[in-house]
Amino acid sequence: MPKPRKKENQGLPARWRFVHNAYYYQVPPGLEYRWDGKKLFRLGKSLTEAYSAWSERLSGFDKEDIRTIADLLDRYALEVVPEKAPATRSLNNLWIKMLRDVFGKLSLQDIKPSMIYQYADKRSQKKLNENGRVTGGRTAAHREIEILSHAFTKAVEWGLIDRHPFKGEVRLRAEKPRDRYLEDWEINDLLQLPSKREKGSVKVIQAYVQLKLMTGMARGDLLRLTMSNLKEDGIHIQRNKTKESSGKRTIYSWIPELRSTIESAKAVRPVSSSFLFCNRKGEGYINEKTGACHGWDSMWQRFVDRALKETRIQERFHEHDIRAKTASDADSLDHARALLSHTDPRTTQAIYRRRPEVVQPLSSPKREE
């Protein structure tokens, strides 16, 4: 009987180990030549780095090699996940680890819709882990199930199974969309927050907020803006999130207020740079290899903390809430959709249009005398 895996190794691919704060692969006997002659090969410190190193060493899969859900998730991690954005890859690899731990030993034919419901119920319960962090929750459960469902969709495409075992048969309880709406006075308080310097984080964030309010651009698109995006007829962008799918492009036409906001953003940068928003080295905030922007996140968090302490604002807000205010304040749904560079207005309506709808009541019928 095989020896039970240690807790830190559960959910990892076969022969993987997590030791000394890094992931290692225990090389099968006779295959050391493919792994630099090592019996224990260091893959990397993060899951994303480990999967990347692992995929480079493997030449592919045969259909006969994929018998279990763990096998399927391994192929999905090697062939599908690397095509996604860096930040998405990191999350996908974590979710795959959770799925392998629960479903990994099942054959592709063993999965049933009832198991998906059971998994969703259990994972929806929030818990504290050994580090004191909250894990689980309905959103996390749904994202994990989406990955499993997509993996089975790929299994059909790859000819491993004839039909998806639970697509269209599972109806999970809908997630409640966020409904935080930033009022005009809250925005005014944010933009009036005093700064001790003419340049620096507060002024930069305020310029960023103003530009986000006017355009509705996503964080990734705003932080990637360079001088080359500023053209004669307006600000040209191709949404980073959808450039490999819809390829959506948007031009924000110049109006006096938009030009003024851009000039303000340029003026408060710590140094001159090709990026509209840059750090003290003139570099953009986004690490394109990982998708992370830790410097910006820290600066934003400090700004929000100050706003909650020094203004009338009492309820915490996210960057997405500013994007939602743009959509909510637009004159029409179609204008809001265009500002946010969405292809489907249903996304705009369901998630970003948060302003209360004003309804004219009916007049009372006249009474007959």
C-alpha cells in the first residue's frame, strides 16, 4: 500500500515534493539524463515557476497516459494554463492543486454532477488556515469548478472522452455581485486629500483616479499606458485582458478635460518616463512575467487607509468600484459598455451598473365624485 503523502505535498502532481520552500521533482530511475543527471530536480519556488520548468522537460502526452483526473489536470496545467495571463496562471495553478487533492484519483468516467455540488458546498465554507488566513468561500469554489469544467471541455477536444460529464447539469447558486457605489462627495473627498509634496504617491493616485473616472479603463490598461498610446485623435488602447480573444480596441477621443487630466498625470510623476504612471526608476508598475504590481498595490493601499482616516468616507472601496462608477454614471448602457471596452453589454449591466435606478411613480387615479 502506498505511503500517504505529506500534507504539503497533497494536490501536487505525482513525484512532486515541496521541501525547503521550493518544489522538487523526484526523477524516475533511468530518466536522470533528461533532468541534468539529478535524482531530485528543483522546479522552482512558486507553483507557476515549477509548472513552467516541468513543462519544458516533458515532450507531451499520449492518450493512453491520461487515465485519471489528476492526469487530465496535469495536461491542462502544461498546455492550457501557460497561455493565460501571468496573474491568472498563478491562481489557476493553486486551484488545480486543490482539485487534484480531491478528485485526482478518480478516473475520467467517475466524476458525477453530485460530486460537484458536494465540492462546492464544502469549499464555500470559509476557514482559517495555519497562517491565520481565510481560505475557501463561494467565489473560490466557483472558480475552481470552472477550471475543472474547462479541463473536461479540453478532454473532449483532445479525444479523451466523448462528452462532458457535468456541463449543463450543474446549477450553482449565483454569486452576489458587488454593489458598492461611490458617491460624488466621496470622489471629491478623495481628490481633495492633501499631499505634502507636489509630486509623489498621493498626487499620482489622484491623477489615476481622475483618469479612471473619465475613461473607465481597467487597472492593467491604465498602468500600461505609455506616451505612444497618446495619439492625435485620442488615447488608443487594446485591452490587455482580451487581446488574445476578442482583440478589443478602444480610442478615447480627446476632450479638454481629458487632455488636462493627462497633463496632470505627467506632471506628478517622480521622473520623466515613457510610462504615464511609473516608479522612481521610470519603470512601469506591472511585472509582465508575473502580472503582479506590488509597488502600486502598496501605494494604493496607503492611499485608501489615509482616505478612511482623514475624510468623511467610512466604507472601504476598491479600484473596481471607481470603474463601476464610470459605468454607472454613463448616460446609457451602450456608452458604459464602450467606455469599459466590453463586447457584451450584459457584463456591463450585471456587474458595473450600480447606480440606483430612478423610477417615476404612477399618479393616483382620480376619484369619481
